[in-house]
Amino acid sequence: MIVYNHEQPSQSQQIGDLIQPFLIDVSEEKLDDLKERLARVRWPEQLPDPEWERGAPLSYVKELADYWLHHYDWRVHEQQLNKLPHFLTNIEGQNIHFIHVKSPEEDATPLMLLHGWPGSFIEFLDTIDCLTNPRAHGKEADDAFHLVIPSIPGFGFSAPLTAPGWTPGRMAEVMVQLMDRLGYERYGVQGGDSGAFIAPEMGHLAPERIIGIHLNAFITFPSGEAHELDGLSEEEEGRLARLETFNDGYMQIQSKSPHTLAYGLHDSPTGQLAWIMEIFKKWTNPTEHLPEEIIDRDRLLTNVSLYWFSGTAGSSAQIYYESVHDESAWAPKEKGTVPTGVLVSLSHDTTIRRLAEKDHHIVHWSECSEGGHFYAMEQPERYAEEVRLFFRGLTS
């Protein structure tokens, strides 16, 4: 068995087009370096303002960094992660990491799960058994899935990026090739955040192969056509207002200066911690709670640690730069034909159905009051049930 540690092969050490087993194995040197950096943080002074109005407050980040240093045990979580079957392959010169979990049900539906920023494959850990082994959870065998959970290019162990130009459309091409390499002729795709942009692009590329596309943390944009927003419900008006007024400071920086941002986040684990945790605070539901009151604290720190050890603060930000500068993303294209389902978080999402229906073949629409942006982490059982419900209607 060929084993790789966390250090990624360089462009001159490409792994080829074979699928090879992968083992997460962060060196002791890297662990010691993290602890040393956390122990000697130079903390900034802050104004005595309300806690989260200007970003992550000093008291919160200090306490969480102390927990990361003194109580969080990466080796425990690394061991748990390595119980899953991880693999590496190379597609179009880019190393791609993915988890491939086969269901005990031989005829299970193949399904790819796609994450976004600041998430990772960690988002789906609590949903894997629900989706692959439904009978163990009191569900029907027909609801089973074979799961493929990639790290999208530039994230986690799908790094380093080999070149510029990794737009959602190009990522979609690679994901289609990955499913082909695994021998799946017909399959479904589920995506949230950046994954909710990649998944529909896969539908445009391979509509005859994709059974259905399920989306959450999905964004719809007005086109500017006359009267397209006439008669919106009060709830939809609120979503539109949320789209127009949300704090997009992180997006402005990552879409315009990802390299400059990387110097700070790549050098400072505390900076990486605060950068990610502010987003989890804003985007989990209810927002008045701390994110670790909704998602297990160690699970959150495993996600942050993955960004730190893989050194992908800068490369993961590139997807924002590429998306904003991708002219093809804004060019008119034919409406998607693949049956599409949408899960809307009433507390956080900005999705409006009539706008979604202009570009996508919407056959399923679900609105939920519980759960926020990181639905698979916040409400894993409900997430799994929503996915099952959508694909059940397509495969029955």
C-alpha cells in the first residue's frame, strides 16, 4: 500500500492518474511548530466595543487558542480521520484528495459531496454513516449511497494548486473526471457554498450522467430584468435584503488580494483560527450562540487544523478570485436540465426560488428554520434526510 503523509507532492512529483491510498500523518515537527506559535502569540489591543461588531473579539480568540494549545489533541482526531478510506489521484496536473466510502448495500446510489470555504471534507463526517448505511439508522436500504467526498482543488490535501484558472467550472470538469475514474456512470451530486456553484457546472458538463443535483447554502442573483422581483413574499424580500447587506469583507479580500492575505494566515495559526471562526460565528444558527454551542468544538478545530497543516489559507482563497474574474461565469448559458433540489436555511440563505428556476430545473424545494450555512455540520441527521428525500424521488 502506497502511503503519503501530509506533505503534498510537488509538480515534479506528480502521482499520475492512478488512484492511490492516502494516510494523514502530520509530522511531530509540524505539531511542535504549531504549539510554539500558539504559545508566543503577540496579541493586539482592541477597542472596548461590543464583542462581535468589529470581528472576532480578543477574549474569545484567546480562550479558543488556549484550548487549541493545551487541550485539543490532533493525534486523536487524525486517528479517527484515518479510519476512513482516503485516496489521492492526479487529474489535469492537479493532485486531488478524496474520501470514498462504499455502502454495504451493493446497489447504492453513487453520490459526490462538495464542500466550500471555510469548510472541508470535515463538514460531512457526521453524515457519512447515515448516508451509506441507512438500515443502521432505521431507514430503507434503497436510501443508501456510495459516497465520494473530495477536497476541492486548493483545499486541504488537494494542494498545492498547479496553476491559476481553477474556477468552479474547471473544478467541475475535474470532479466529472474523478467520478469517471471511479467507474461511476450515473451518480448524484450534493454541494453547499462553493460546492453549490461547482455542482450545477457538473450538470452542464455531463447532464446524461448526473441523476440529480442537491444544493444548500446556494445563492441566486437578480438579473436586472424588468419586474423579475415583483410580488416577492415578505420572507423573500428579507432574503434579498440579506444578500445586499451582509458583511462581505472576507470576500472582498479573498477575491482581490488572496496572496497578501496568505502571508498573515499562513504564518499565524491564531490568525487562521480567528479568520475561520468569525465566519462560523456569523453563519451558524442561531447567530447569538457561539459556534461551538452548535458544532462540537473539537470538530471545528479539526477543520481549522486541516487548513493550518495543509498550508491552504492562500490557495483556498483563490476560488473567490477566480470566481470574480471568471467572465464565463456571468455569460448567458442554457438552463440546466438535471433535476435539482434546494435546501434553504431560513435564517441565513438568500436563495429565491423564482430566480433559481430561471437557470436550474428545480423539482424539489425545502425550507428549514433550524440549521444555518454549514447544514451538514449543524444538523447532520436532517441534512441526511433531506438528501435521501430528494434522491428517493428521482430513483424510485
